[in-house]
Amino acid sequence: MMEDDPALGDPSPASNPATSNIDLSTDTSLVVDISDALSEHEKVKFTVHTKTTLPEFRQSDFSVVREHEEFVWLHDRYIENEEYAGVLIPPAPPRPDFDESRDKLYRLGQSEGQMTKAEFQKMKAELEAEYLAEFKKTVAMHEVFLSRIASHPRLRNEHNFRVFLEYKDELQVRGKNKKERLGGLFKNLGKTVDEAMLSNYKDVDESFEKEKQFLTGYHGKVKDATRFADRMTRSHKVVADSYIPIAYALGQLGTSDPTELSKFLTKSGETFERTRKLEGRVSTDGDLKLSDTLRYYERDSQAALDLLYRRTRSLANLEKANTALTKARTRGKGVSEAEEAKRICDEKFSQLSETGKQELANFNARRLAQFRKNMTELAELQIKHAKSQLKLLREVSDALSGM
């Protein structure tokens, strides 16, 4: 169940539809989900529920309450640990942001006196439904993040993950202050400069080189596709919302017109209302099956590119160690230290390459399966909605022609 601000209404219990967009392992030895979520003004509290048969955990069924910053903290623990350099780290869930929906509700409340009660209630219900949909998607993305970690054979064994799942109290994780955010900005800038410098490195493994070229192009294209898909779903939503005043105005005309035109106007108003609901479903389904899928893989493909960057950096370190060893042998000094440094770099690069190749193969298999699944479901929904619209138009045509 998900709870919300009382002013916005009490959302009814529902499953997280966006969770089904990401295919996860069928292993049930460690299952993590978000059983409840509560929105409290500037933050959301997630109830993380764990069910497991693994002996590492003290209990088999337990729950803790976590906030978004703690999810980010967990993500950062993986990113900063070199042991997972060859692993595709699931992207951190996006920060809950309901400001736009709240602003719309606030503006609607300010204009309450400028519209009828019926029109106001209908607009309010639409905005509350929009808010609830965003809330559910936010919860689903946090759940997907945890589920992917729980289903990964290496990530699930991380000590910090068990702390996140088991520790009953708050983890005392706070948001980053200005100094830390500035430090993070410089760190990202340094990474960008380093990536640019390493872009000329020709990979010794042709399969990784091809993967890098593909992912670079793919990431840019899926980013553009996400933007266009969002524009499309917003347009459907605008069309659906525009039917509300039209349906209301026609209904009012129908009740005030004493002539035979009254039935025609009333029926037309009902038609626009039914069309609005259909158009709203088209927008919702497009957002869920298309926009959300694209948005997730925009972030997941960036995680795959980060993996390739870490591998290229490891390759550069290995070449640097080789150069240092050659110089040491020429000088006849520090040879053993240089050989040891080269051995460590060689071992890291080999392990990273072996793990990374499997991770990228899993990424591609997961991506293809999920796009095929969600695009098929979207097409089926579009056919269903088109049939419903056609049926509606036929019913209305028959009804109006009989008047």
C-alpha cells in the first residue's frame, strides 16, 4: 500500500506497474520489495521488505524504513568500491520530485472560484491521479534498484547492502552540502576530462571496442527518443484535459436548452467525457510502456558506458605500468617494485575484462527482452484503445442519427 499527503487524497492499494518493465532473476533466495511508501512534504519514506533463505541474514522476513538519500548512499558504496569495477552497477533511482504536480494542485485551488464545483472536482481528480501515478513510478524505480542488486550474484553479497536491508534505525545519511556537491562537480568534471583523454585509446579487444562504439551511439539515440516520447505523452494528456471544459460546457447547454437540441448536446457532452477517459489511458500507457522504458535504459546504458570507462582506465594504467617497468629495467633500479605494480595492474585488467564481458552480455540480453516485451504490450494496448475509440464513435453516430 502507498500512502500520500492527506490533502492529495488517499491512494488505493496497487501494485507498481513500472516494476514489471525490468526483467529480474527468478532466484527467490533473496527477494526485496517496497511494501509501503509515505510521502511527507519534502521526502518519501519507503518501507523495504526482505524475504530470504540465505544464512547471512539474522531473520527470514523483515522490514526497515529508508529514505531516498539512503538509496543514493548504497549506490555510491558500489561505485566507490574497486571490487565492482567490472560490474554494471544498477543506476541509482531518481530523486522524488512532485513539485510540478503540487504546483498544479495549488494553482487549481487558487482558481476554484472561477469555475463550477463540478468542473473543479473533475480537474482536481485528474491532477490527483497524475500525482499518484508519479508517486507510484518513483516507488517502482526505487524497488527496481534494490531488486537488481538482490538478484545479482556479487552485488547481493556486499556488506553495506545487508546493512541497508537489516539495520532498523536510520543510517544517518544526509544530503550533500554545498562543499560536497562542489567536490562532486569537480570529480565529474575530472572524469569527463579523463574520458576525453582516453577516447583515443584503441581497445586491445575488438569486441569491447565494438561495444563502446555501439553504446556511445545508442545512449545518445535513446536519450533523444526519451525526450520525444515524453513530448508525445504530454500532448495526449493535454488533449485529454482539453475535453473536460468542452464536455462540461456541452452538458450545461444540454440542460439549459428547452428544444430538441437538448438531447443532441447532452449526448455530445457525454461523448467528449468518454473520449477524455480513452485519451487519458493512451497517455498513461504510452508513458508507462514507452517513456519509462526509454528513460530507464538511458540511465542503464550510461551505467554500461561507465563500466567501459573503468575498463579503459584500467588498460591505461596497465600500459603505464608496462612503460614504468621498461624504464626500470633500463636503469637497473626498482625493477621488482615495477614488476609487482605491473602484475597488479595486469590482474585487475584481466578480472575487469572477464567480468565486464559477461555483464555487458547480460545487459544486452535484458535490454532486448524488455524492449520486445514492452513494445509488444504497447502495440496491443494501442490496438485495444483504437478499437474502443472506433466502437465509441459508432455508438455515438448511431445514437445521434436516431435523434
